[in-house]
Amino acid sequence: MQVMNSYNTTFNPDLNNSTINTGLHIIMTTDEDDARPVYISGNFNNWRTQDKDFLMEKIGNSSYHYKFSHDFDYPAELLYKFTKGDWSEVEIDSHGNRTENRSTLAHTGIQKEHVERWRKNWLPFKQSFLPQVQLISDEFEIPQLNKTRKIWALLPHDYDNSSESYPVMYLQDAQNLFNETAEFGNWEIDKKLAVMSEYKIGKIIIIAIEHAEEDRIKEYNVGKTILGKGQGKKYIRFVTDTLKPYVDSHFRTKKEREFTGIGGSSMGGLVSIFSGLRNPEVYGKLMIFSPSLWVIQDLKIKHKKTNAEDTKIYLYAGGDESATMIEHTKKLKEDLIDSEFIKDNLKINLSINRQGKHSETYWSDEFPKAIEWLFFQTK
């Protein structure tokens, strides 16, 4: 199949009407083009943004084509958008605004579309969708460690005008999650959550726990490792036995394990792994970015036997972090499957960025993808 390279695209004359009438053809042109692939996402595939079955064919400079199969099961009205692979790179208008869903009732013929711009790294965002940032306490007591800690809650933007209950993700290293003055940058989770809310991907409560400054590594170190004896077991008990009950009693949360997650990066990712392994009856979602697996010579996955078959784990590793980061993270995935902690390969998602560095910039880009997959994708 060949297509002329222009907005007024027409099919090769050899493609007759009977061929066109066997399915719907979508032709998309764009003002901003690059090497990234383009996908169609819609109500026909649960709005999945990187579905290989709906990858468009590039047919010229800034021109793309997709043909629905002759036996495709069309919804009553086909709703769709174009993305470069996820919602962080979805189409937007010339002013950077969200575009409405495209639609058609047709099942055959040619549908012509045009994209003016693409969102980049989830930006720009709308102020009105920013989460409510609430300081839970400057000095929240940690009885297990005889310390106090600053802890934040990020609530959906319309939390006060709703009676809805929400899933919860507990995240380590709050200083680097949404703090504009953070020394090494921040994940910008507030901005990412704003775009997710605007696009109706899903709403979630984030509980952000600040790290212990000079004692950070000690608190996130579980058991005895090459870093010495850590306090990670006590820290995990704090989050699980003290903080979670407090959060569940003060906010409208979905308390069950399938709606509760824990995560972090580097040493924060490591302590989050152990949190899930030791408490599968509490945490059904794990978000593990660039975990510091190098501190453990031989990670033995021992977990409580529990009915936790629906646990989902999102693993991320960057190729420019260390010589062993990708290797160690891949092995962790294999070990989780071999141990049967994860019994279904589809419930563990390994994302690798070969150019990824050990920094907030890359974890920021991965954060909304992980949240969407863990909590809001059913397939």
C-alpha cells in the first residue's frame, strides 16, 4: 500500500473501492515529526497507549496510516487519540492544550486527521488540576526508631468536593518528589499527577515520606549488607504498622492491598522491595526504580505465603547508571518469578531505558507510566 505524502492524502489508484470498503483507514499528518512511533489509543483497546496491535505505519514525512482489520469489532462510536507511546507524549493543540477525543461512526472508508503538536514529558500541565499538597506533620512520630519525620499527602485536586475513596502509593525520599529547590532536581510528581487527572487516567493519593538525611542509607538498608547493619526492618514496620493505619483513618482511602502500593528509587527502591516481600498482605503494588541491589551479595526472596497472586511490580533500570544496573534488575525479575512471588509474567513490568542515568529526571519520566500501569490498567 502506498500513500501520497500530503494532508490531502489519497491511496494508490490500484487500491480499489472494494479494498477500502473492507475496513476503516485512518490517515494522520502532523506538524511536528520525529523518529518515535505513533500509536492509536481508544475505547477499543482500553485506551492502552503502547499497544503494538495499533501501531501506525509511517508512509511519508509527517504522514501515518492505520487500517482496522475487516473483522474488527467496532464500538458503536469509535473514540481515539494519537500518542507517541504514552500519555506523556499525547497529541495536543497548537497552544499546548488537551484535545478532545476524536470520533467516528464509520466502519469503512478513509478518515483524515491532523496533529499540530505533541506533549513532551507530560508537560505542559494545568494549574487547576494540581494535587492538593498537605503537610501531615513536621514531626510524625516513628516509635520503631524513636525518631520523628516530615510527611506529606498529595490529594487529588478535587478531593474536597468529592466523596470518592482513592488508592494510595507510599513513596520514599519526599525531598526529591515535588520540591522545586531540590539539589538534584525532583520527580515533579505534582505536575505529572495534574496531567493524569486532566486526562482522566485515574486519581490517587500519594503519601511522601522524607528521608532521614545523614541516616537515609541506614534506614533504607534492610538487614546486614555490605553497607553494614541497617534499620530497614524497623522502618518498614513504621510505614506498615504506624503510618498506613493513620493515613487510612484520616483520609478517604481504599484500604485493601490491591489498592495499596509502595515505591522509591535507589536505596528507596531497595527498601520498597523488602516492604512488599515481607508484607504482601498489605502492599499489592510495588514501584521499584533503579534499586540498589549491589549492596546485597545474594538476594534470597523469602516471602510470606499468602493469597497475593494479583501483586503487580513495575521495575525500571537505566543503562547509563552503572555497569550492573540492568543485569541486576533483570535478575530480580527472574528471581521474583522463579520464587513464585509473582506467578504471572504479565504482572511484572520491566522498563529499560538504555540511555537512562541514575537521576530524578529519568525517574520523573517513569513515574506516571508506572502509576498508570500499576493502578489503572486492567490488562
